[in-house]
Amino acid sequence: MASSQKHVHVLAYPFPSSGHVIPLLDLSKRLVSRGIYVTVLITPSNLPLLQPLLSSHAPYLQPLLLPDPHQKRLFPLVSAMRRLHHPFLLSWAHSHPSPPVAIISDFFLGWTHHLARDIRIPRLVFSPSGAFALSFAYSLWRHLPVNPDPGGSADSLISFPDLPNSPVYPWWQLSYHYRENKKGDPEWDFHRENMLDNMASWGVVFNTFSELERVYLSHMKAELGHDRVWAVGPVLPPNEIGNGANSADRGGSSSVPCHEVMTWLDSRFDFSVIYVCFGSRTVLTSRQMEVLTTALEVSGAQFILSVRGPDERHVGQDVGVIPEGFEEGVRGRGLVIKGWSPQLAILGHRAVGSFLTHCGWNSVLEGLVAGVVMLTWPMGADQYTNAKLIVDELGAGLRAAEGTTENVPEAGELSEVIKRSLEENSRERVRAKELKKAALEAVEQGGSSQKEMDALVKHLSELLQC
């Protein structure tokens, strides 16, 4: 980008967590494929996620290393990013030979609305969650519902009549950050300000597709008062689904070599295996692990169980471990992966029929594109909304459990749901196949997401002329 020729150049600024970095990198690859230059703003700890792309996408894709905030908790981390990165990026942008025409930043980084204003460029929100989840978050932080029960019952129902289908949630399923802090608390006020800044930003890019969330995308446009809302997902390249060579190391290296996992699956019948994984950050409690492993054992189902180990965030917490003797007891029909697993390759294999998931949006989209029945076990954040979408509105899944302690099922109940999820001609399987077809068609040439991406690129290109 040292040439004097002007380029359409944008900044991509993810929240520094793999579940947020990876989809924004996927979007960046889509932009680069259309001739947009992208500078990815990244901290040293997440640089390994970007490194494999740099040589294959040069010179269009470039990194800009940012100071590490050295924070783990959400609010202090976002606050430290603003304090450290705002002046750094302001100076960088003003001295760059080909300054950016826009910044696309994660929805946790609402403060970049002000950074963009200082640089005099538009800011686009990138939502790694779906349109339903972001609509819910906007409603929550704008209208500030209170618990109607004077005693503060966690089971009190909170309605959201301003949203399509008027969803209702028990109080305990609202954002932890919303419930546990109060107005006037600096962290609470800062997070609300971030959300309101998101709503004031120039546009929103969703990792979703029109056929999946049309009503919520329409609602978002009406709520924001403009049409600069683009549904360009799934940004995951479709040819990576089921292709171990392309997707085995996506996001990290597996503790079990991908070819060994694929060989294990090759010997199984179609739709006979349930894959169990709760994302890159969730660690099960002792009770959850006991119920899950017992249910897998008594169900008789063939399964792959991916289990994350604890890290420094879980010191002093109740962390479940695989029971002694479990792996030996299920040998031959169960495979346990400790640590990262090659999720895309697993989900795309013909033998996998269902997916027990925490309902993080990345996992939801990967399950949809693979056409598997999803068993929902949401535990926080946008996961309750995603589970409601999968089960109640899309009909592509079964409710397995909810929460960490509130609604953990009995092992016998969970084992029955596991067996049901593998039934060959269930209505959920039929619906899952329909959604897979819709997702793949959306990202094909002429599909809705391709048209939305073209429209986004057109808008970005026009900014160069401003």
C-alpha cells in the first residue's frame, strides 16, 4: 500500500477473543477477495490466528499490532482497549499514506464510534452474533427492564414486546453484566454507552443470512432508521465444511490429529454420531460433567466429546473433569478430545447426525451449514436467544438443558434427548437439511449474502470518493 494510487482501505478491529476474531477474519477474507485492502488491528496473543492468512492474501491483508491491554474481564478489557488504542490508532490513521475509508469493529467496541468520528470516517458494527441476539441486546440496554418481583426472584419473566414475536425470558437469562451491576456503576454505564454508540454508528454487518433471520433484519433497519444493514453470512467459506485439509487447524491445533478423528468417523454409519462441544471458553461444572458423561454412557449412542480444560479464568471455580474409567467404559463407541477439536471437519462428516452445543453463534452457523440437528444447552450471553431461535422459531433443534446450575437435567432425560436427536427422519432433521440448503445458497453466486456483500463493497468503494 506504499503506492500513490488510492485504494479502498478499511480497518477490521475484532474483540480479542477467538470466537470474535475468527469470524471477522473470515469477513476480511471476503472483502480482500473483492479487491478491498484490509488492515486487521490485532493484539499479540491473537496474532497466530491471523498469521496463516498473511502470505496467501498479501498485500491486501495486513496486520497492525496493538498494545496488549493485559485484562481478562470484559468491562476492564474494553476500557483498557479504549485507553491504549484510541490515541495510537488516531496517530496511525493520520500519518498513513492510504488512510482507511471506514472501520469495521466488533459490537463490544462501541467506543470506536468516537474513534471513527475523530478520524472522520464511518464506523460499521460487526456483529459476530445474529440479528435476533443483537436486537435483543439493543432493546435490553435501551429500555432497561427491571425485575418485577419485589423479592428479586430469578424466575420472574421479562417480556420484550418491541421485538418480533415478543419473546419472554426469565430474569436469570438476561445478561449477567446487566443483572449484576447497576446504573451509576462506572462499568455498567460504560457498557451501556458502548451499546448506544453501536446504535448510533453508520452501519451494521451481520454474520447471518436473510433466509435465517429476515424478520429481525427488517426490525433492525426499522429500529436504526436506515438500510445500512448487511447480512453477509455465513462468512465461513462453504468449501471448508467437511474438508479436513482446509478446516482442521481453523482456530488452533487439535489435541487429536484430524486424520485420526476422520478415520474414526469413517467407520461409522451416516447420522449415527453425536458431537458434543461447548465452545472455546466454556468449562463444565462437576454436576454438568457428571450428567453429561452418564447420559452419553447410558444412551448407547456413538459420540465425540470435546472438553475444554480450565485456565487462569477458572481458578477457584468448580470445574468438572472426565470421570475415572469413563473413556475405557465407552471405548469403541466414544472418542474424547481434550482441548481444541477440528469442529468444522467433524460437523461436516456424513457420520455426524447431531450436535450438543452451548449455542455460541459461530457454533450455530457451523451446525446449520453442516445440516445437523442441534441439541441446545445455552449457558450465558447471547446463547439463550440463539437457542430460542434454533428450537422455537427454526425448528431445527431440541432443547437439552439451560444454564449452569438452574436447569441441569437428569442423566436419563438427557440420554433420551440424545437418542431422539439421532433419529433418521425426525422433523428436526428435515428442517436442518432445509436450512443447510438455504445457507449454502445464500453464499453462492447470486445468493442473498453474495448480493449483500456486493452492496457493502459498493458502499465502501463510494466512500473513497467522499
